[in-house]
Amino acid sequence: MLASVAEFGRTLLFLLAGVVLVGALAHGLGWLLARRRTAEFVWEAWNLLGAGLLAAGVAAIGYGWWGLGLHSGGGNLLLGVGVLLASAGIWMLVPI
């Protein structure tokens, strides 16, 4: 009984740490992008950044799939990050 409570506590702590990490990264990225020069750079290099994100995402997907393998945790993580990067790059390249 005590072992299952401890396992639940560790899992809850891990999830809370992930939420704090994502929140801190989002805050830092928002602050960085809100600066005038950074916003101008992103606006001017929108297509170049989109192509770079798409290429990085496809490379991460390829290495996660064939390099590390989907049976490993690192391969699955890299595959997920690659899908996120590639989708962000596609959304930057597709005109609205």
C-alpha cells in the first residue's frame, strides 16, 4: 500500500515538474518574441524559419525512427518532438 502511494507521489511530482517547465519555457519564449527586434526578425524571416523548422522536424523524425528506434524511450521522444517541429514549420509555410 505504501509503495503504491509513493509511486503515485513520484508520478504526480514528475507531472507537476513538467507543467512548471513548460510554463517557464512558454513565458521565456513569449518574453523573447515580444521584444521589438526579435519580432521584426521573425516577421522578416518567416519562410526561412518555417523551412528550417520543417527540415529539423523531418530530421528528428528520421533519426528517432531509424537511428534510435521506436522501441526506445528516446526514439519515441525524438519522434514526438520532430512531429511538433515539422507541423510548426508547415504552418509557417502554408499561406493563410
